Amino acid sequence: MEEALYNLSFERSILSSIIFDPSQFDELEARLKPDDFYLPAHQDIYLAMKALVQNDRPIDEEFIKKELSNKKKFDEGTLLEILSSNPISNTMAYIQEIRDKALKRHLLTLTTEIKRVTLEEDLPSGEVVNLVEKKLYEITQDNQTSDFKDAPRITEDTMAYIAEMKARGNSVLVGVDTGFAELNKMTTGFGKGDLVILAARPAMGKTSLALNMVQNLLEQGKGVAFFSLEMPAEQLMMRLLSIKTSIYLQKLRVGDLNDDEWSRLNNAIEQMQQSKLFVDDQGSVNINQLRSRLRKLKSKHPEIEMAVIDYLQIMSGTGNKDRHLEVSEMSRGLKMLARELEMPIVALSQLNRGVESRHDKRPMLSDIRESGSIEQDADIILFVYRDDVYLYKEEKEREKAAKAEGKEFVGTYIEKEEEDSEIIIGKQRNGPTGHVKLVFQKKLTRFVDAPAYGGTEIVYENIDTSSANMDVGGNISMPTI
């Protein structure tokens, strides 16, 4: 039994090899975590080696002894056993064996945890399944972390992040590319772990905007998971093809294409077949099912960089709870899942009818259905607004009223193929709020950046926006790390 869970001889050989040849520590450290070692004394020695490397000190007997003595963790007998072990040449085989046994220990611990929450705490089966799936994902992804991060680790990780941003050339884009230059400038892209709410009244184009973002990522060779609760996968693909080929969506629906359009369509189909798009269109899914499916998909396809849910209010509840409580559970669950998988999750949301009773119909945070929990959990809330939708609706209502009174009606509204639209950033946890102007191409269901002469100036909400309008042309110096 014990032989299946650890091998102290292998652990000693690995540590001995590091002392014999410290130059290989960096490579081994990328593959081994401290808790992969079974013996606590071996964990302490491995951590001491890491500390010595970070402080530019040699990994040898004397410095290891000093480091451990300072922390009152020095065990002379254990260190002598390691020094007397023969160093090995094929360290990778030994590492694989040590990690395999560590994985079995983690799984054994998980079985004890399952028994505890099932029998002793008597948790509902749905919560038990979610806990098991989350723990399994963490184990298989080597995502084990301590309860707390200390200051040295936090500062080290922060400086590594700043160095990575510097290496990008001081680019405004930090997170996932939205596909729109001005929106990128405002948000710096969607960050890892962000919950992004994309909200609008029906027919405003929230699904179209989400698909524009999806198409942009696919063009870059990145993966996207799309949960379509309202529309079958084939309709989504048809809209993506219209965006990609610039062929009117209605022509694709009826197959009315000329030779040039057929050629463009065939080329687009070949490219889309190679894309990393994964669609779940089963139409009914609750937060537990969504978590399970997305975890499995992300584990199998780590190249997935964003997930989209269309849309939040259609998701099923997990019990006979009040709808506000169910939505609260969904939004919180999505936020925690985004952090766990380290990728943005974009959830589409409907707005209340109350927005249409106001003179200014631009949406606000309070217009989101069941807005309390959604507003709290979201990192970014975007509203899609097109004034032409309301102008057209008002025109039709006036026409209907005139006909009912037997009066002649002369329309004044001119329907346009390209309409001005606004993306209103109602909330942004780490950046400014404001408006971004786009153009909506109706027959292609496509949003594009507004032309420079059309006024792409960003309107801000009385806050400091110097960070959003940074000059990306020059170099910014940073201190030596």
C-alpha cells in the first residue's frame, strides 16, 4: 500500500542530483512542486533550494543547512541520507514516478473529502458533484495552491506580470482581444478570470456583438466555447460565415449566391472547419452542468481562451428557489468558474422593459433583469444600444395609428444598411466607464469600428482616463527586476 503512495529513495536521488548539479534545478523546478515530495523534511529541503536560487546563492550542503537552520527546520540525518544517495542521470523518469505517486495521494485525500461532505456534512448531491469535479480539475491541472500567498510570492508574480507586459511593447491590449480597437483601448481586453456581462434589449444585437468577438478570436487561431441556449449551432455558424465572407445573411439562408459568393463561402467553410470553435446548443443547462462541461472541455482543449453564454436568463435553476436566488447562484458560479479556469466568460443578459418607458432609452445598470447579483459579480458590464431600433419602432407605431384613424401617413424614417451604435461600459472593475462608438452592418449582422471621420472619440464619465488613452508609440522604462 505505502509503496504505491511514495518512494523515499527516488525523492532522495532527485535532491542529491540537484546538489551534485545545481544547473538543472530550473528545469526540475518547473516540473516538481514541494508537495510532490512525501516526506516533510524533503519538502523543506526542496523549498530551501528554491529560496537559495531566488537569492542568487549556491545550492550546496552548507547553504542548505544555513537556510534550514534559520527557519528551524534543519534535520541533519535527512540531509546526510540525501548526500549519501547516488545522483542520477535520467531525472525525468524519477520525476514522473514521484509525480505519479503524489497524484495518487491527492486522489486518496479526495476520497476522504468525498466521504466527509457526503456523510458527515450531508451536502446536496449537486454540491458534492461540483466539489469533486473542481478538485479533480485542480489535481489534473497541477493547480494546487496554498491557502495564502505571502508577500514575496505576490511581489514576484506582480513583477513577472509587469515584465511580460513590457515585453509586449507597452501595448494597450493586455487581456483577450475584443476585436474592436476603441473597446480594447477602454478595457485593455477581457482579463483572465473576468465575468463580462453583455446586456441589451431584444433586437439590439448582443448575440451579433458576441459572435463578432468570437470570430476575431477564431481568426487568431484561438479557441472559444459557446453555450447557445436559444439558437442551434447551425444558425450560429451561418451568422459567423456572413461576418467572415461579407455575404448577406438572408442570401445564405436561402442559398441565393452567385459564383463569386459560392467561392468565398467554400473558402470560408474550409477555414472554419479548422477553427477551434466548440458549441453546446442543447438549449437547457444549469450552472452545475455548465461547470462540468466547460471544465472537461478546457481540460481537453487548453487552447480555449473565452467562453460565451447566450443567454443568462434562459439558464435553468438547480432547485425550487426564488428566481432572484437562482440568478444570484448562476452569476456567482460563473465568476468563480472564470477565475478557476483563468479565462474570461462572457454572459449575455436581457434588460427590463422599463428602459423603453424613458425618454432616453440608453440602458443603465438597474435595467438588468435580477440586476443585484449580476451587477455585483461582474467585472465588466457592456450595454449594446442602437437608436435606429427605437426610431424604426416609433415610425411603425405612428403608421399604425394613422391607418387606424383613416389618415394618410408620410414616413420620415429612412432605413439604413449601416447604423450608428454605442457600446456603453456601465461597469468596469479595473478601468473607466464610458461609451464606444461602432457601426452595425444590418445585412451582415456585423459590428465594425466606426471610421475615423465618423467620430470614434470616446466619451468618458467624469473620471481620470489617462491610463485608457496611453500613448502606445513610445517606450516606457521600468526598473531592473
